[in-house]
Amino acid sequence: MSERKFEPKIVAFCCHYCAFAAADLAGVMRLSYPTSIRIVRIPCSGKIDIIHIMKTLERGADGVMVVGCMEGQCHFIKGNFMARRRVEYAKKLLEEVGMDPKRLEMFNLSSSQGPRFAEVSREMDARIRELGPSPLRPKSGSNEKTENVKVA
């Protein structure tokens, strides 16, 4: 019986104005980035809360990216600064509960950075592949589905 290769599931919370536009531009430019990335469009990275990050990991995601506007260029003034603080705090919580904080990362992009979106997606995919499956991911053979990772 051959063992299946690990395919990570990474949820990318992308702000509507910059990060989602960068992801869209990457698609329009036909740039390849890993299929492990699941994009969730949010109004602003400042809307992401620690509970969203933790619930996403709890429900089986192997990694989480929070992608917002460039620092100082948030359409909602300081949303990306709030997101950065929350991501840093969530990393500390992950460490406290025994999960590698490298499973979570924040990136800042402008809407014209489609190539950079593809690059950070590949970086995150490589990082998660190196870390392996999340310890919270349902084991293969269990009745729980991991095909569609639910987010908070």
C-alpha cells in the first residue's frame, strides 16, 4: 500500500483592496502558485481576529496567511497594523499550545504585486511542506473530511 504524498491546505485571508487584487492579478498574468492556497476575501486585514486564525487551524488547515495592504497604505487607515499585532499575538498562542508559529504568517502587498503574491504563496507552501501536516489535521482514514477546510 503506497502512502499518499502530503498536500497542505493553506488558508490565505486577503484584504479586498490590495491582497485580493494582487492574487487576482497573479491569475490574470497566469502566474502559477500552489493549489494548496485557499483564498478568503475579507474587507480589510484589520477585520481578521485571533479567533478566525485559531479556528481555521483547529478545523484542519496546515497553515494560515494573512495578507493585507502595504504598511501605511491601508484603505481603512490602520487595519493592517491591527492585523500585524493580532498575527504576532496568535503566533505566541500557537507556541504556548505546542504548535509551530511558522504555520502562520502576515504579508503586506499592494494591488500591483501579482508576482509577489505568487512568490509568497510558494514560500508559504514550501514552509508548510517542510513542517508537515498540522497536528490538528484529521488523520487519514478518519470519518472527518479535510477536502474543504472550513474557516471561522
